[in-house]
Amino acid sequence: WANIFKSEMLERADRRAADVALKYIRPEECVKYMRVCMDPAILEDTAGYILLEVLNSLGSEYSIEPQSVPSTITWRREFPEAMLTDLSDETRNMYKSKEENQVLVLLSPNYFLRMVWSHKQKMKGIFTENICETFDSFIMRVLDKQLRRAATLAVIGLDTYTREKGLYSPVKRPKNSEINRVEDSESWV
């Protein structure tokens, strides 16, 4: 009986401690325990420093460490050791540091637009030497290196880039323009 009682007590303590740990997974609490891991390439752009300011203002912890895909951000939950002291070793390891299954891939406008152009060329059946990576190959490359993670792509500064390069044109086209228009492979609009 003593062993059964001891086993039940340990099980109850594990459940109580797990309930406390689960409380900290709630959206309003979890940002306090997130550690953001950024690739150093992100800091090559001024927007990277804005991201650091935001993380600092939220009180989030972050590290700058090379990622398997350049210009990516991953994150993990790291619970304070004090929260985990009452847990069994197995449960403690489960909650101590948990990698999230997401990766944020930051793309430059130039790289993104080159992929769009390459995709358009591929869809037209045009294959030349200067075609860069396409969306398909890019996504496959990212997912190969980030196993079991969902990738989100973000193009940072696209509006500014297209305005500066004169690629943005708010011209209204007539309704039948799709039929009469000759596509220009260099056009982004």
C-alpha cells in the first residue's frame, strides 16, 4: 500500500505542476516565456533593429544565432526553472524548453520579385539561364531544412521598394484589358 500511495502522490504532484505549466501556455502569458531566435542576416537591414526594439519593449528574450535557413526567425518556450521544480524529470523535460513548429522566413522585396518573375517565366514555358529560384524550389528548400515546421513567408518593405523603383502603378485598367493586354514579362503590375 505504501508504494501505491507514494505513486499516487507523485502522480497528483505531476498533475498539479503540469496544470501550473499549462497556465503559462495561455496566449496572455506565453509571450513572457518565449525566446525568439533570429538569424544574424536579419540585422543587416534596419528593420532588424526595429524588431529588436519591439522585442525589448515586450520584455521578450531573444538570441541572435545562425539558423538553418538564412533570414529566418524561430522561437521556443522556456519556462523558469522555479516553475519546474515540482515536476518529475520526464515532465520537466517536456516543459523545460519547447521548440515551436513555426518558422518565419523574411524575404527582401528584390528576391521576392525575382521569384515572381521566375515563376511567371516558368508558367509561360520560358526557361533561361538567368531564371533564379522559383517559389516551389524555395519552399522545398526551406521545408527540407526546417523539418516538421510550418513556414510563413513575409516580404519586408515591398511597398517602399516598388514605389522607389517605379514598379507601383495605381493605374485603373478598362474592364476588357485582360483580353487586349500583351503581357510584359518584366512587368510586376
